[in-house]
Amino acid sequence: MTVANIRYRRLGYVAINVSNLDASEAFYRDMVGLEVLPERGPDGCRFLRCGSHHHSVVLFQGAQPGLKRLGFEMESPQALDALCEALDGAQLTWTEVPEAERAAFRLGRAVRVVEPHTTATFEFFESMQELAGRPFQPTVAQIQRLGHVVLKTPRFVEAARFMQDVLNFRVSDQVAGAISFMRAFPNPLHHTLGIGKGSRPGLHHINFMVTEVDDIGRAIWRFDKAGVPVVYGPGRHPPSGSMFYYFLDPDGMTVEYSFGMEEFPEQGARPLRVLAPGPESLDFWGSRIDPRKSAVGEIESAGSVPGREQ
């Protein structure tokens, strides 16, 4: 098999650690607009969704708010096999998710690996159960999907190279010396993952894509009334063309609403662009950035990243 056989369907879910499960559940339900499932998962975790699949976000009780793991759905079982072969070729240890845990998270075959440059745990799975006959019902925002996750690390160049060369992510755009915007090929969205430069590994932000600009307009006043801190925007990103609005959850982790995004064909996609460093490459409108943006978000340690024994 080759790297070209590694093909993705979508960004499946993000699992985050929070300091207060009840407070975070209420925030992501009432302020963000996710649906909370009544069932509880392992360790009392909470499942939330913004689409037809079982979950888009999982909340875990944790000592330090931040990223627990990140899940991607593969296009086929063969694509997952190709990914595992690529990890072997990179001499990285990966693990099969046990059947009991997969059942609790409504997943088909799944594997996990620690990405060595961000130290983040990535999960790749064949499928996730859909809730047939129970469509997601939008409330305060017409959320389309979990859009993307951005991580930060001092080794962001190496991390982006690993995602590209080993796992067949494609770079859509870069801000020189600052961030790479990557799509999970052949998913057409401009980026489902961003790798940015930071002084240490961390979660930069989580994004939800909304259906109309009015979703952002309503959020402006909903957050104002509720005292939700807004840390960037509204504005418009030059790389993806998305209109954006960044705010903080109860733990101070950064969340983004975005509207609109460039999409790429599988064949004949335009070349990546390298934008000059500076705020004008991140926002056409010149919005002020609050220093609290992306300041909170530890990456849960999964131990060392040993090479696979030969």
C-alpha cells in the first residue's frame, strides 16, 4: 500500500478535558448549540453532537482543561489498513482500541497513536454509529458540523510534515513561520486540522461551522447578554475565506464559530499559498485579538512516543 491509499471521510470528534462537567455541558448546549445525549460513557464522560453521528464532542472530567484526543473517520477499512502500514513505516507504536471501549463510543475498528511533534493522541476509525430516525435539531445556532481543530507546538513544521508525508493530509495554505492549514484528503474542506507555532504543545481552538451569517450575528448578542468572553472577531480569514467569531468556554478554552469555507476538488486542486506573516494574513477586517485567545488548553499526555520494535 502507499500513502495515497490513506483516505479520510471527515473529522469525527474531539474529546476534551474540562474542570466541571455540568458547567461545560450547559455551555456547549445552551451557548454553542450542541445536543447532549442522555447516556453517559466511560468515566462518566458526556456525549454531545451537532450532526447525525453518535457524537461530535466528548467531555471528560480532567485536572487540566484541554485536548484528550482527536478522532478522524476513514473512508474505508482499507484506508485504515493503509494508515497503520504508514505508521509502521514511520516506526511509531499504535494501539487497537479494545472492543468494549469501541462499543461504548459506538465505533467500528479504531486505532490510536501519539503524534510525536504535538504529543496529541489521534484516533482513526472505520465508522461511527449514526442515530437513525433522530436527526440533530439545531437550537441557538444552525451548526453544520464540527469543522476543525488547531493544535500548537514549537515543532509545528515537523508536525505538519508528519501529517502530510506519513498520514496524507494536504496543505491548503500556510502563514509563513506561523501555521499550516491542512485538509484530511479527500475531504474537500479547506482545513480540518491546523498546526500552529507555540512555545509549548497545546490546544489552540475548536471550530464549529454554522449555516448562515445570522448565526454569528445572533451569537454576538447572545454572548454579550450571558457574559461569554469574546477574544477575536467578528472577522474574515484570508486563507479559507471564512467569517469567524472566537469565544471562550467556562475553562477559558477557545472555541470558534465560522461561516463559509473554500472547498477543494479531489483532482486539480489549486496549489497551496504561502501568506506573509502578520495579522493581515489572518483577518481581512483587522479585528483585535484578546491575549486570552488560545492561552488555555493542555494536551493530555499519553506517555512517551516509543518507536515500533523491529
